[in-house]
Amino acid sequence: MAFQHLSVSDLKSMLETQAVSIVDIRDQQSFIAGHIESAIHLHQENMDEVLLTLDMDKPLVVCCYHGNSSQGAADFLNDKGFDDTYSLAGGYVAWAAE
């Protein structure tokens, strides 16, 4: 099964009812400037380490700037064995605007 798109409001509802892993694939400065609480900064240099620490049984949400790059990353992570994988529609920009 491929990744799914997830709206900001659906993510907020999800966070209230279950354990969710969130990875943020934006650049370091953007991540430091602001990110979703509990999000892990995922980048090329820490990819293997992060993939080993994530719980493959939890839903995994990928966040980028506007929801475009996260689609490819969610697809990649889905191929790595994460079955419940989402791309955050609108990305961090949409999250911050809520």
C-alpha cells in the first residue's frame, strides 16, 4: 500500500488519540526555527540511525515545507517497510498557519 495524504486537522486528531511518529525533512535551519512537537529531523546523514529507532507499527507522518517533497519521502519510507505512512498536506507552512 502506498502512502496517504494527511491534512493538518487529521494529524491533530490523530495526535490526540494515538502514538504517531513524525519526521521533518526540511533543512536544519528551518527545523530549528520551528517544527511540530515531537518531530524528528530526518536528513541524509542520520537516515539509517533514525530508521532503526522508529517504531514501524506506529503511523509515520512526513513533513516538509509545502507537502511536495514529503510525498517522495513518504513513498521511500513506505518502501522501507513502514506500512502506515502519510505525507502532511501543505507541510509545515499549513501546520504553522493553523
